[in-house]
Amino acid sequence: MANLNQFFSQAKVMIIDSNLASRVAIRQSLMELGAQNNKIFCLKTLAEARKVLETDKISLVIADYLLNDGIGTSLLGNQHNFLFLLLSSNNSRAAIAKAAEDEVDEFLFKPYNQEDFKSALEQMVLDWMNPNEFERALIEGKEFLERNDHEKAETCFEKAKQDKRTYSKACAYLGQIKKVKTDLDGAVKMYEDGLDSNQMHFRCLNGLYQTYLQQNRIEDAYRILKELILNFPENPERLAAAVYLAVKTDHFKDIEVYYSVFDFMTQKTPSSVKHLCSALSVAGHYHLLKKNTIQAMLSFERALTLSLGEESYVQYITERLSTFGLKKECDRILEQFAISKKVA
């Protein structure tokens, strides 16, 4: 317990939450645990947080999942030297998956009472200060990996594989080393071993997807990417890649699935919108070829809605409808587009 008190008394802590009442309550709990008031940064945005990280050595970050300028876990890079507690009032699968993807140290749903919050925070710090031998091997392996000492890193990760709790993560890092050594088949084997233990392990899924791409195994890459999208949906760049590969591999029926995923995403970029609009338009043409006019019109209308009636999509869609002799449907699209232009 003395070590725990020492941690809080010496730690520089960053709280990032857009809600003032939440920031005040978290600060109070931290001070009750021994944190020093002058070492606590209370911030509202990611931009403010990034500035602090540039100048101060932070030991603990407590961040809300959804902030005014992005997702709290975007502060986590490949290498970070602070403990991370993620808070969320959004108990969706996407929020939970994002926490797992970014490997946060602890995750709590709002609302929570302050005693539960302090207990979770204390346990997180204790686990970090007292890792078991396999967790320690994982930590040491990552340190060797950062120094490009692959042989010693491999030894550590092989030891970490001996425990079920660290097995999949160790496999992911071993796969990473094999890729550096251009042993792509060995990397695939490692990622697959990790997924045998935990079929939804993000690092193993993502590593396997990237390796299949390197091997030009496009169908296999798409199959794994679809699993990533369905289980770790909060990534617009990955969604853009999925819709591109769905079209490339003729999996047009999956486009509607990705539209549903996109609809619930909190992060949406112009690039992901453009890719999805293009994919929906092509999927609509596919449905016309299959003589499924109702599904085709649904895809076309979704593309136009997302693109805000962009003229290039209107032209593509009306040309396809005209080719198939669907004058009534074509007129309907043109009328909707004209109305949307007037509203804009």
C-alpha cells in the first residue's frame, strides 16, 4: 500500500473530459488517493492533452471515450509510457471494442460511484506495479523489440506464451518479429496460433490481415478485414479499405453491412464517406444486373444521401437506371436530386 500511495503522490495525472462536473469529481477522487493538486491537469479536448504530453512526463491519463474533438484513445500510439483509464457513457459494442483495440489498462462505464472509481484506479496501478512473471516477460520483450533486439525479444515472448492471459499478445509480437525477418509464412502461423486462443484478439487479426495483403492473398485478407470491421468498427480508414476490397473481390452484398457499421460510427472522415458512396453506387449496379431493382434503388439512394447529392454520383446512377430501362426510377432520382440542390 505504501508503493500505491507513493505512486499517486508523485504522479502527474491528466484528466480529459468535456464535462466540467466529471473533471471536478475525478480530481477530487485523485486527491483523496494522494495525488497532488498541482500535478493534475484538467482538460477538455484532445488538442489540449497533446500539448501537455509534449512538455510533461505524464504517469496516468484518465480520458472520456467521446470528446468534442475526437476519441480519447487517439492519445495512444504504438509506444506510450503512461497508464490509461478510459471512461465512457456509451456502452455500445463499438466503445468496448475500441478500448480492446487500443489495449487500454482499464475501462469504466459512466455513471459510476466514486468508491468504485477509486477501487478500479487503485487495482489498475497495483497490477501495473506487480506484474506476474509472464506479464513481466511481455513487458521486457516489448522493450527489447523497441531496441530492435529481436533475439532477446523472442525469448521473452516465448516465455509469455506459457500463460493463457498473455499467450495471444505474445503470439502477435512474435508474428511482428517474423514479418521483420520476412518470414511471412511464420508470421501467419503465429497470428493464427494467437487467434486459436482468442479469436477476437485485435493485434493478431490486424497482423494476419496485413500479412495476407503482403502475400497478395486478397480473398483471405478480405475475410480477416471483415472480421475486424464487424468486431472493431471504430476506424474510418479500415472501413474504407473494407469497402474497396469488397468491390475488388465481388462481395457486393457486404456493402450494406458496412453501411450499417458506418451509420453507428462516431468517427467519419471525408475519405470513408467517398469510399462508401462509390461502393454503394457500384453495389446498386450489381443488384440491377441481378434484377433486384428494390435493393439497387436502396443502395443508390443511400449513396446519394451520404454524398449530399453529389453530381458525379447522380450521373453514374441515372445512366445505369436508363441503361436498364428504369425511367420511373431515374426520374425519381433526378427529382430528389433537384430538391436536395434547392435545399442546399
